[in-house]
Amino acid sequence: MAQAVQATIGDSEFDRDTAVTRRAPGVYDAELSAGWTIIQAVNGGYLLALLGRALADALPHSDPFTVSAHYLSASVPGPAVIRTDVVRTGRTLSTGQASLLQYDENGAEVERIRVLAAYGDLDGLTDDVHTSAVPPRMPPYERCLGASDGPPPPVPGSSAILDRLNLRLDPATVGWAVGAPSGKGEMRGWFGLADGRDADPLSLLLTVDALPPTSFELGLKGWTPTVELTAHVRCRPAPGPLRVAITTRNLAGGFLEEDAEVWDSRDRLVAQSRQLAKAPR
Amino acid sequence: MAQAVQATIGDSEFDRDTAVTRRAPGVYDAELSAGWTIIQAVNGGYLLALLGRALADALPHSDPFTVSAHYLSASVPGPAVIRTDVVRTGRTLSTGQASLLQYDENGAEVERIRVLAAYGDLDGLTDDVHTSAVPPRMPPYERCLGASDGPPPPVPGSSAILDRLNLRLDPATVGWAVGAPSGKGEMRGWFGLADGRDADPLSLLLTVDALPPTSFELGLKGWTPTVELTAHVRCRPAPGPLRVAITTRNLAGGFLEEDAEVWDSRDRLVAQSRQLAKAPR
């Protein structure tokens, strides 16, 4: 998307809205922006990126390698506190824990998310690549469908996050928006930030949970709350749009898994994630 | 495998070797058995089951739904302590944290593994199943290869765990044992416990990390230490042997992911897991 002024890593909506301020060693103040809400909740990927930024400050390594988040209660826009704990520091990897907290009407702390994560240095990895994974098959960017290609999709509640993203979905996975879901647990699309900021390891934590849920294409409506999401960042992403493919193979017993993979413009698998979510009732 | 006396859930090698004794609220004593070691380490799945048993006691729900483990240092056979923390209790899910600790030669605590997990009641799930996943294609049990079908595989170090398992590998994924790895990141096999104990949700935490690593079939030798492993238990397994398929799609930068799926005798996908591991050097 052509932009008059393209935002950069460090100076963008995403960076401002995921900023954290160190109040004390390991304790950070944050403000959950209403700009990243979807349906009835603050987007889980946005929150993960915010926790990821706090851990990048708290740990001696700056790049998330594997981040596991348990979502405990629904976050709301407004002030929040992140408490971090350094679990282990090593030469190539460090491990940390973080909790996102908000306050209820009586001023009592309510924990929203708890995270365990290993951080490292992506630029220090070897160049060996031995992969059998291939990028997802989807139409070129121009033939995928963005927010300007039709009426807003029938998502109940907020869709503020859509203004922050440059999301173009594979036409094969947007049947849900016109009342004709494919019945397949697949969602694919091109992903960018609306202000043109390129991807970095922290924004990948947003990317893995930013597409509409596969449950829409399975014919289910409503919120699909994440119980747990683990993301692996495998490579620093190259500039340019990302491709994201999400797959659900097993919707059973009221739960489903969502597997996401993210590919960069150089055809490298830059992130993988899996979440366990509750199916809409 | 016909057994003179078949062990049962609650009275088996696995149950005895994963027993934990509550010393104080949330604190458990355990003994890491040398019977579950492989190459140079205590098996990570065995350790996960041990932590899982402590959490099942500490939390109001008894079945692991999603368990994320970060492996911090190599466990050794001998005494250990597990400290648990109840993070949140809910009607259908409870979340807990646990740490496995051992002591160094100076008596200082060394943390081995830290876990975040959500527990629930598998028997309380709805019966709806909408899955596109199909069981892995592999030869029938009789035509897969067990420990009695040839010389012990050329694994350096301990292979004590093989005596505890009734593992029969798909011949298509055992090339590594005769110096002819397939080059594909695949490992498949039938899985049971050697004493005939049937599977339950806790033993599934062992099952997801009990096959030889896919890196063997990718032509790499040596230990593939787990950085992080997340397992989802989706269904209580039926009696009978399990089928396990492990896939690696991306070996890059010195790391690889291993995706495992476990199917029961009723053709249900009972567990999924993904781990990030360091490739052997």
C-alpha cells in the first residue's frame, strides 16, 4: 500500500501502542490501546507483543524465540502493569516470565495473561536452512480482499484493529463474510501494518493472532477466546508484506487448535504458532 | 503385546516413577527415575508427566488441557522438588504453574523446568467432533519394528527408556538406525507402555516426547535438547496402542520444531504437541 509517509520500526502506531515504561526493576507500566480491539476484546496478539516488549527489556537477549501465553481473563483498554521475572540467563538463550495485570473497580489486581518465554539473538543464528515447508498457496496481493473491497464484515462489536492492519484475505477463505463459509478450517491472507511499518520479531507476535479465526470458515460465529498460544519466531523477517496461513484440523469437545505460519517476502518461514481456543457457543 | 500380568492405570511403572508426595501445600517431593533416560538426559516427556501429576493434585481440575514447558537445565536421576502455584481457578478451566527443582553439589536449588498449564475435565467436554485431521498412515502394528526386531539402535549413551516402552516404529522412518536416514523430518510409530498400562491424559504427556527425534531421520546425530514444548490433550484416550506421528518442517538456524500428534485405538486425535528444540551440533 502506497503511503505518503511510511512508518518505521520504532516510530509507528504499533510501537507507540505497545510501549512500556519501566517503573521499577522488572515492573512496567503500559496503556492498552482501544485501537486493537476486535469483537469484545483487546486482540491477543497485540497483548502478546506488549508482553514481549517488556521481556525484551528485562532479559539480556532481545528477540523472542518461543513465547507461551496463557490467557486468564479478558483485558480491557486502559492502564495495565507488566511484572517480569528473569528465570534463567544463558549465553545463547534467556528465559523469562511475565504477567499482565489490570485493576478491578475495587483496585484489586486481576491477572490477564501469564507468559513464559525464551529469548535469544536471531542475528546470531547460523545460516543453515533445511526445510520441507513451502509457502502457503494463495493469490497475489492484488487479488486478495482488503477492507476497501466491500462492506465491513459482519463481526459483532468492535473491529478497530482492522484500521491498524493492512490485511488482504485469500478470497477462498472469506466465504464467512457473505454467509457462505467454506466449512474448511483455513484462513489465509497478506499481512501488513496499515502505516507501512515493516515487520520485526515483536510485531510477529501480533501477526500470528491477527487474522479472523478459522472458526468463521467452519460456520461458527462469535468470539473464539484463546486459552493458550505459543509462538516460535524462527527468523528476522525481511521488509515487505507477510503471508499468513492458519489451519484448524481438530474442532472437538468445544475446543479447537489454530496453527499459524508466517512467511516473509524472501519466502522464509519466520514464525509458527499454535493456540488452543474455546469454540464459540 | 501379551503380558502375563497387565499393569493398570494407577499401578504401573509409569505411575510409580511419576509419583509425587505432598510435603506442604503446593510443594511435592519426587524421585527422578534412571529408568526413563535417553542419550544423556532424563526424558523430557517423563518429566512433563511428573510435573503434570503434581499440578493435577494442586489444581481443582485433574486433566491437563494445555501444558507449556520451558526446559532450563538438564535433569539428572535422583531427588527433586516440584513447587506449584495456582494462578487462576475457574468453573471449566484452572491454570497453574509448576517448577521442577534439583540441588547442586553445594545444596543450591537449580531450576530444571518451568511449566504453565490449564487443566479441566475431559469427561465434561461436549461430544461434537468436527475434524479434518486423519490418522497417520503407517503399517499395522505387526509390521512395525520394535526393540526385539534387531540390534539396539546406535544411540550414544543410555537407552533405559526403551525398556519401559513398547515402541514399534514405521519401517519408513527407521533408516537412521542402519545409517540410511530418509532425509525427511518424519518419525512414526505405535506407542504403548511395556507393562501394558493403558494411556491416560498424564501418560500422553510422556507419549508426545517419547519417539526418537526427527533429527535422526534428517541425518543428524546426538541430543536434540528441547527448549520449549507445549502439549494439548484433546480427549481421554481409549484403551489400546496409540499411534504417534512427529513432523519437522523447518530445521533452520540451528533450531527445529517437532509437531507430534497422538491417535487412539478409536481413531480419535487425543493429543497434539509442538516443541522447539536445538539441533545437534
